[in-house]
Amino acid sequence: MKLAHAIIVFRKELTDALRDRRNVFAVLIFPVVVFPLLSVGFGEVAESSVKKLRTQKASLMLIGAEHAPGLAEKLRTHEGFEVIPYSPDYARQIGDKKLRVALEIPSDFERQVKGEAGGEALPSLRIYYYSAEPRSEAAARRLEEVLRDYRDMIVEQRVTARGLPAALLHPVEARAQNVASAEKVGGLKLAGMLPYFIILLTLTGAVNVATDLTAGEKERGTLETILSTAVGRSELVLGKFLLVLLSSLVTSALALASFSFTMQFAKSYTQEMTRGHAYSISLTAVAAVFLLVLPLAVFFAGVMLSLALFARSFKEAQGYVGPVILLSILPAAMALMPGVEFSAKLALLPVVNVSLLAREIFTGSFPWGLIGLVFGVNCVYAAAALFVAVRQFHREEVLFRA
Amino acid sequence: MKLRNVGVVYRKELIDQLRDRRTVISMIVIPILLMPLLSIGFVTLAVKLLQRTQQEGYAVMLIGEEHAPTLAERIRATEGIRIVPFAPDYKQQINDKKLRLAIEFPPGFEEEMKSGAGSPPVVKFYHFSGELRSQLALRTVQKVMQDYRKEVVAQRLEARNLSTAILEPFKSEEENVAPPEKVGGAQLGGLIPYFIIILSLTGAMYPAMDLTAGEKERGTIETILASAVRRSELVVGKFLMVLTASVTTTLLSLASFALTIVLTAGAAGSMPGGSGGPGSSKGLVFVISGKALAVVFFMVLPLAVMFAAALLAIALLAKSYKEAQSYISPLMIVVILPAIFSLLPGVELTPKLALVPILNVSLVSKEILSGNYPWGTIVLIFASSCMYAAAALFVAVRTFQNESVLFRT
């Protein structure tokens, strides 16, 4: 195998791929412009909808408000609720989302509370809501909070009425303090998203080119011509492989660059993501992640080439490649799952290892031993995939399947 | 335009698509089987990983344990908490996620609890804000603290010969009043329209490319144009084929999706840290009425027509498969976005939103699945979708009649 020949094949494929300007434009516009704009735009909308959920007044119906004038007054003046007049079909109104929540106050409530009834006679309030409907659930939770405050207030009154200090009720003060660095807290959400996108783009960047260079050649009938040249099979694979790898790396690098660029302009979204903490990605982190992604890209390129070569047509190749994309999306999404953490055992799982370890790196931890281990493991997978691809190109029954 | 000729074209395309068994299998069977299997495997793995750490318990460090022996003993005995010996670098350990939580008791804590004379002592919890396991450990320990606090208060009241009944002035209970199918609709209502819309698009994608750009690439489009079939008949025949593929994929994938949910519901239900709203601990209930599904499908139909026609027109612009692909992949993202709106919690349908093409179907389907049938809006949205679909079909027919598009160089 001569490297010079492989490079000639690579140059030929590169020229071929770049020749069609319109196509290059369409391929690039997706990761560079559409993807970051959409993700940020979507994030903004999602954030504002959640904010609306938090701040909007929820409609509340009081059933038997006259039994607890004190509590009713408290709810009427509460800024989170809009108390609407009573009507007997409250359950249906809640189901129809016209009413968010209803509170039923038993008769004699105020008197029983005043009289300090206990045991069986303890008055009971009922909150009616729509389970699993976000606005109704939020309203029910807010209502519970008001009730808790009201309860604390009554208990305090009872204690002070007996001439005891209210401090009696608060023996301990608990104070929670975050000790994680601002960078780690801020990076928590972003650090899970970034590896997911990087892995996905590394994959999608390889897919279209790999199918075009194999199944596409078969469909156009140009594969035979290339095979009859003086270039050896291995050199041919290597040249094609290099282009697939390049496309994969360029796509993910471009998307990352434009993503970080867009983040600069979407301040409110970024701050929501980082919970207002300062967060930046260090150069060391970028370098370490690149080290992890490189063998992964080689692995994807090898797998995609062998799979697509097996197909006789573009259409068939799509059928094979689609499931592989599905197969990679789920492990890549592992980093998005809160609570799933990297361990040495997981280092052996191909895509999962990069996804989880990259998240650690983006939050500022550099477990160099594990990084080396994952790099080594992925190099083995990459070599295996490349080996299979070369073998496939040597098999006539794969090249000329009928 | 003769309907019979359209039928001939449609039958020819259908046979063409179904002839290659291997392709049919790779396009339909594999994704349908793979999707449930993968999701099950993935969810099981994630759950297993989480469960294992729960069994091991979250690492918690006690600082100044000797100041509060009673409370420390309680925390030690708590399930899911593993006490590790004191080390001065606890803050660093929390940062490295080796330690989830550290609790600092001030000197004289125990005595103060007994006497209640001075100001309340401060117990400090050091945690990793936002990190799931640290938050779970914090919540567990705070619950222990809460119980301990209540006990101390009760003891203090008893010491003063007061009844502890004064601590509970009233009870409060929560009750869900929405019927089960509405609850099921609210849980899954956003997800189903999202999937149906995406699937009706992806199902149309490959046939649309194959029937236009593919024909160009294979050089067969000239032959077909030379036959006695007219252009408009040709488009409608091809369009019907794409629509068939889109509807079939959607139905099949939905079936496999339903299967996935049934199979993974058990595993997913045991995930910690899920939505912790009131009543959600009862587990997930999946009750969705058949009528609602039928109406939703009816709403998506004009949308599928629009996708099929639009994809045909776009793919016909391309000279090759590769080019068609690079035009259509960005389009997919453009469709996913409005579809995703139905997944957002706060967004509800307004008359203005009823006119935005994909978004309207996505939002009204969510309403329908949770048992609301705003018939006026439903008819309005159906009519507007039909108009969009007709426009897309018109454009597709026009594109096919344009020689400069058919034979682009």
C-alpha cells in the first residue's frame, strides 16, 4: 500500500465533494447557521414558557370561603392567585383547564381551629387539581405553600397565647451552602448537552459522505471504473475513509464554533442554562475532548463506510445507516441523564464512554488516567472498524452484489 | 387528468418500492423492532446505574459529630446514606463528586436542644448545587432533620405540660379531579403529536427523494416523461405513493412506540428524581381514548399531504440524491421545532397560533388527547391545514411542468 496513492484518491474525492458549490453550501448551512439558531431560539421560548408558568396568576375557586374568612382573605390578596366566584361544576372546569385549582373548606373550619379541636375533629382542607397538567400542578403546589405558612402562623399564635416564646418552635436553623465552584455548577447543564451534540454531529457529518462514496458510486455505476485503475483496494478505502473522517470532524468543529458564538448573543438563555454562574470552556478541555472524539470519528467513518458499501443503492444504504444513527443517539444522550456518572466499567462501552467522560471534562475535571483509558479503548474500536472496512472492499461479492 | 392513469403510476411506484424485499425490511422492520429494543436496553441500563448507587448510598460526611450524637445516630441509621470518616478536604471532595454532602454541627448542639435557652444553633449543609445525587442526599438528610426538629419541639411542649395537639391546627389533602384519560393525555399528550408529526415527515422523506432525484440520478425520468401519461397524472401518482409511505410509517411506528411505552413504563417508573409534583408518586397512568387518537390522526392527515407534496417539489429541484439530501435535512429541523412546542408545559392554543401551520396541529392534538374537543378550532385548523396542503400540491404539480427544473444542468 502506497500512501501517495491513498492521498491521490483523497484529493480526487475532496475535489469531487467541493465541486458542487450549492451542495457544499447546503451541507454547511445546517450546522453553522440553522442548528445554533434553532437550539438557542428554542431555549429562549422554552425558558419564557417556564417563566410564565411560574409568574402567571392561577385561577382558584374557594368552596365554602365563608367558613374561613381569614384564610380566604389571605388567598384573595395573594399575588399568585386569582380567586373566581364559586360554581358547583368546579371538577369539570378543572378538567377543562378553565380552572386550575379549587380549595374546599369544611363548615366550622375557623371555629374548630380557634377552639383547638384535635384528633377526630381535626378540620380537613381539600385541594382539587388536575394531576400531570403542569399549570394545575404548579397552582396546587403554590396553594400548599400558602397553607403551610397559614399553619405555622396559627401554631405560633397558639404558643405565644400561652405566654411562651415563639423561638420554642424553631430549635434548629438549617443552612444549605453550595461549595461547588461556580464553573462546575454553571457547566452542569451545558456540559451534558455539548457531548451529545458533538457526538451526533460527528456521526451525521460522516453519514452522507460515506453513503455517497460507496453506495452512490455503485448506483452511478462508477465503482467499476475506479477499481480498474492502478490504485490498490486498500489505498482506495483509505482515501475514501480520510474524506469521510474530514467531513465528520469539520462538521462537528464548525457546529461547536458557531454554537459557542451564538451563546455569546443569547445572554438570557445562557444565564438560565448556567444558573447565572460564570462558565467558560478552557482550552485544555477542548483539547481533551478532541482527543476523545478523534478515535470516535475514525470509528464512525469506518462503520459507515463498511455498512454503506454493503448496500447496492442509496435507498438501501439509508435503510442500514438509519438504525445505526438511532443506535448512537441513545448512548450519546447518556450525558443528558442526571445522576448517571462515569465509571471504569463504562469505559468499555463505545459511545457512552465519550459522552460521559466529555461531560466530566466540560465541568472542569480532568481524570487523565480515565481519559487515556477511553482513548485507548476507542482506538481499538476504531482500528477494528477500519479493518472491517478494508476487508469489505477486498470482497468481490460485497462490491458486486446482485 | 385521468384518474385511471394516476392509478397506473401509483401501482407502478408501489410495486417498485415493495419489490426489493431487503430494502423493505431495512426501511420498515428494523427501525420498528430496534426502537423498542433500544429504548428498553437504554432505560434499563440507566435505571440499573442509578439503583446501584442508591444501594451503595450517598457518601455523607459529618463534621463535629460529637456535638450532636443523637442526630448523628439518626442520620447514620438512614437508608440511602453512607457515612464516610471526616477529612478536612471535604469541599474539594464534593467538587470531585466523591462526597455528596457534608453536615457541620456547631459545638454545644445537643445541650442547646435540651435546654432551648439560647438562640437556635445553625447546622450547615455543604452540597453541590444542581447536581442530582448531591440534591437527593440533601433532601434525604433534611427530612431526617425535620423529624428530629418536630420531636424536639414536642419534647419542649411536654416539658411545659402543653399538649402537642396544638402543633397541628388542621389537615390538608390533595385530590385529583380530572378523569384518568385526561391525566394520561396530560402526561403523554405532548409526546404523541410530536412523534406523529415527525414520523409523517420522515416516512415521506426517502420515497420523495427516490421518486424524483433518484429517477434523475438513474436517468429514468426522461423515459417516464416520454410515456403516454401526462405530467399532472405522474405527479399525483408519485404523490400518492409518498403519502402512502408516510401514513404507513406513522402507523407502524406508533404501534411500536406504544409497545415500547408499555414495556418500559415499569422500568421508567422506578427512576429517581422524576417530576416530583403532588400525586406523581402514584406512578404513571396511560389511559388514552381511541376516539381522541382517531381525531388526532384525522388532523395530521392534511399535514402529511402537505409534507409529501412539499418534499416532492423540493427533491425534484435536486440533480442527485446527495443534493436532495442536503436540501431536506435542514427542513427536518424546521419541522421539528414547531412540533416540539406541544412538549412545552406552558404553551396553550390561542386563535393566532391556530393559523401557524405545524404548530396548530401540534397544540390542538395535545388538547384533543387530554379530552378537550374545541370543535370550532378543530375545524378551523383542519381547514387551514387543507389549504396549506393544496398549495403545496399545486406547487409540486407546477414544478413538474417546469422543464428547466426537470432537466437542470
